Amino acid sequence: MVTASRHYCGRKTNENGKTQSLASKIRRKTDECEVIARKIERPS
């Protein structure tokens, strides 16, 4: 699911509108993804 997480990183909604269960899983990981993105943008 690493590629899927990266693919949906920064996307609040699933444009394709495929399985909602997948979308909710991605939505849960959105916060983690944003945190990682901030770390990449601003390395401590």
C-alpha cells in the first residue's frame, strides 16, 4: 500500500470514487502523510 499512500498523499478525496472503504483508509493516513510531507519540506 506504499504506492497507494503516496498516490493519495495530499488528496482529501478519492477522485476516481472507487471503493469507499479504501477511501476511508486513505483518509485516515492523510494526517500521517501531511506530517511526513512537512518533514520532507523542512528537514529538522
